Amino acid sequence: MAVATVDTQIIGGIAAKFRTCPATGLKIDLAAQRLIKANAVAAIVFLAVGGLLGLLVALTRWQTIHLLPADLFYLALTAHGLIVLLVWIMFFEVAVLYFASAVLLSCRLATPRLGWVAYALMLIGAILATVAVLQGDSSVMFTSYVPMKAMPNFYLGIILFAVGVLIPCFMFLGTLVIAKDEKTYEGSIPLVTFGALTATIIAIFTIASGAIILLPTWLWSLGYISHIDTVMYKLVWWAMGHGSQQVNVAVHVAIWYAIIAILLGAKPLSEKVSRFAFLLYILFLQLAAAHHMLVEPGLSEEWQIFNTSYAMYLAVLASLIHGFTVTGATEAAQRINGYTRGAFEWLRRAPWSNPAFSGMFMSLVLFGVLGGITGVVLGTEQLNVMLHNTIYVPGHFHGTVVAGTTLAFMAVTYLLLPLIFQKQVVWPKLARIQPYLFGIGAAGISLFMMGAGTLGVPRRHWDITFADAVMSFNFPAAAHLMLGLNGLFAILASIGGALFVLVTVATVLWGTPVTADNVVESLGPMPEKQMTDAVSSYGSAGTWHLPGTYILVAVFFVSFVLYYFVNWKYLSQIWPLS
Ligand code: HEM
Ligand SMILES: [Cu+2]
């Protein structure tokens, strides 16, 4: 049987070549497909490099090993943050934008040639910035706070990269317009596309903020501007820095919905509520960025508390809604698929051996429990004073961007391989364990960095034994234990990450082609059911009978409240009132 039929259609005077996906029935623009492949491959290559650097950093912070010398440690730390948080994530997100627009709407991609210009800009920018860091005079950390000064190409590289990301954002919007004009979908755009739309809107804002601060900083590093205000820098930098995290969340949440729709035929419990939750991200995220400025003397306390106590919690509310809806939608779909016994048969009999599902579900739980709860703790003015600039902070965000976003991106890759690359995953047994290794590893680094941070261990610190310092300071043995455990779990996460790279690269190169005959089985083990069009259509699940979800939600909230109060108790001990 042929791989797929290709047909050419003239839309608005422009010819585009399409193939029809044998699994989903979606019409796929081959130009979009090529761009998705190129961006996903670039993303994974950078993940491999950036992840390795993360391992080197973790093994240096493990004091018994203390792998890198000081200068290389700060260099590796800067390169790690830059390459994984910016380059890996954004390349992947651009691929998701093309997928969520052209593919899910069965539509021609707007201006595919510009997509290649964007790709070149991103690639050149990423390489320029990375080389600047590797040359050694730009170890300014990912945040690059002034007055630390990097080489001009560090800023220029990031600026070019950002312009490269902006182009696909507008292509996404253009593709929505084409789809509407051509009536390639019925009713409202699908939820996954809607989530990607909110991500796009936030991304445009984010990139604008980045330009406002990085352009002058670039000129400053070239010597054309004499002074950049430090508080101003931080404030505007975090409009970008925090905004881009909200982009990540919007995209990985959209991916959760996509995965359960494709694998289980799951529909959201309520389309309206889920869409409203995405809107909350747009409405409240910028003020919520104030949580990065909680110890800033240049800003009033009223401003800090208002923005974190009101605005932030409304953005958090959005994630809570999504977390519960995705769990509930999974339960609803599984019950429809016949797993109705007790409160949890739906969960026990979920396709745990399918890496797309297991990765997605772990991403959901770990993001909520490790990233979410601790984010609220850090965002509380008083508790922040206790944890600010400790290694608790990277502990928290490895819960969000590694166990949450990165794991979700890995999970969806197992669906992109058969659907877009049209290749059957090689080594399915390795693929099956990969999300578990990476997920458990990422959970470990998140937890143990937070453990060390609670004991006061600073972040971004080469040597907490202060071996060459005049005055000594001893951290408790438990702090060293935490850093050692962090190192062990970093090794585990790295093995999981390496497996992911290995399996995807080998699949792209040597995977068996996917045809109409084997496409369903290529998507991995699924509960027995027919394929649905849930991912590309509008509609709610139509049931609220979800006993398992209610129990899980209750457990989550009790843990949340307990952990929150434990931290207040801790604060009262290290900072007595009397
Ligand atoms: C094998 C996986 C990974 C390991 C072992 C790892 C480990 C670490 C460690 C030990 C630190 C330094 C903490 C400190 O000393 O302050 C760090 C920092 C960081 N990591 Fe990771 N990481 C991994 C993956 C990732 C991924 C996938 C992302 C993003 C998606 C990420 C984003 C960051 C960022 C932004 C920083 C902060 C850099 C800075 O302070 O400027 N990491 N990581
Ligand atoms: Cu933030």
C-alpha cells in the first residue's frame, strides 16, 4: 500500500500539496510537514547538548565529585539555561504552532517560505549566542542581569533568535485566517489550536518585551550606550522571562489535550471552561511576573503584594482548571471506553505502556505537584524571603519546565513520529521506559534541589564548602546529601534524555514507514476503541460522573494546603516574632 496519496489544491491562487493522514483523516500540507520536521529535529539536537551541560552542572554541585572548575561551571550553567530553556523549547514550540494551525485545521500553511527564513534566523541566533558563551567571556547566567556584561554576540544571537520566533507566530495567525476563509473546519477552532493561539498572543508580547530590553543592552555591550538601569532591566527582562514560561505552559497544556484526544478520544469536560482558562493566562500573566521582583528594593511592597497575591493566583487558577480538566477528561473517555469499575479502573487500565500517554500523565502530575505548589510558595512575599536565590528556585522550575514542559514535548514526539515523520518508532521497548526514566529523574532533581534550598543552599554557586574563603561556613550534612541525591537523579534524567534523543534520531533515520495498514498500531498501545476526530473538532465530554478525579483533586488540595502551612511554620522558626 502506498504511503499516502498526495494531491495538489489551488487555494486563493496558491498551489499547495497535501496528503491525507490515514489515521486522523486530516489533510496535511507538505510544506508545513517539512517545517515541523526541521524544527523538531533542531530542537532535539539542542536538547542533547543542553541536557549534557545540565549533567555537568549537577555533578559539579555534588560536592564530593565537584567536576568542573569554577570558570567552566559558570560557563556551563549559562550555556545550559540558554540552550534548553530558550533554544530547545522554542524550536519545539514553533513546530507545535505549525502543527496546531495547518495540520489540525487541514489547511494550507501561510507563507511557508518565510518559515524557512525564520528557521535560519533561529539557527544562526542560537549558534551565535551559544558560541559567545562557549568562548568564555559571557558567563552572565541565563538572566544576564546588568551590570554583568556579555559579548555583543550573546545579545545579538538572542535577538536574531527572537525575531526568528516572531515570524512563525504571525504565520500561525495568517494560517487561521486562511482556514477561516477556506472553511476548512466547522464551528469554532479546536481546543488545541485555541491553546496554541493563546500561546502565540503571549509570545508576541513576550518577544516585544525582550526586544525593548535586549536591543539597548546589545548597544551597551558594543559601547554605544553608557548605562542601563538595573531595576528597569530586571522588570522588563522578566516581562519576557516570565511571559515565555506562560507560553510554555499554554503549549504543554494544549499538548496534554491533544494527546488524550488522539489516544483516548477524550474531549474536555467543558470546552467553554477550558477556553476561559486559556484566556486567564493572557489576562493575568504580566502582572504575575512581579513574583520575580519580590526582594527588589526599587519597587514598593504594595505593588509587589498586589501583583503576586491577586494577579498570580488567577494565572495559577487557570493551570488548576486545566490540570483537573485533563484528568477528568481522561477519566470520562476511559469510562466511555468501558473501564467503569470502581473509582480507579480508568486509571489502572490507561495505556501506561504507551510513552505518549505515560509521558503526558507524568508531566501533568509532576507539573502540578512539583512545579505548581512550589510556585505558589515562592510567589508568596513572605515565604520568598526565605527561599529567594536558594537552589529551591531551580528546583521549582525544573518541576515546571523539565518535568512539565519538556516531558510533555517528549510525549507528543511519540505521536509526531508516526503522524508527521511517518515513521514507526524503532525500539518500542526502550521508548516505553524512556518517559519513566526521564520523569523520575526530573522529579528527583526538582525535589532534591528544593530540599537543599530549604536548608539554605544558594543557587548558581560553585562551592558551598567555601574551601578557599577566609571565613568558613558549614552547611548541615543533610544539605550535602541533598546535592548528592540531586546528582544521582541528574544521571537518571540524563539517561532518560539520552534514550529520547537516541530513539527519535534512530526512528527518523531508520524507522519503518507508516502506512494506512500500520498507522494505528504505530501510535502505540491504546485502549481498544475506534479512532475519533476529538483532536480537531469542538465539543465537550458531556459527563461529570468522575469519582476518581474528585478523589485525586481532594488529595492534591490537602497536600497543597499542608505544604503551604509547613513553610509558614518554618518561616516562623527561622524568623521568630517575639
Ligand atoms: C538532564 C536534565 C537536567 C539536569 C540534570 C539539570 C540540572 C540543572 C542544575 C544542577 C542547575 C543549576 C542549579 C544552580 O546551581 O543554580 C540547572 C539550572 C538550570 N536549568 Fe537545568 N537541568 C536539566 C534539564 C533542564 C531543562 C530541560 C531545562 C529547560 C527546559 C533546564 C533549565 C534550567 C535553567 C533555566 C537553569 C538556570 C540557569 C541559571 O541559573 O541561569 N534544565 N539545571
Ligand atoms: Cu515567573
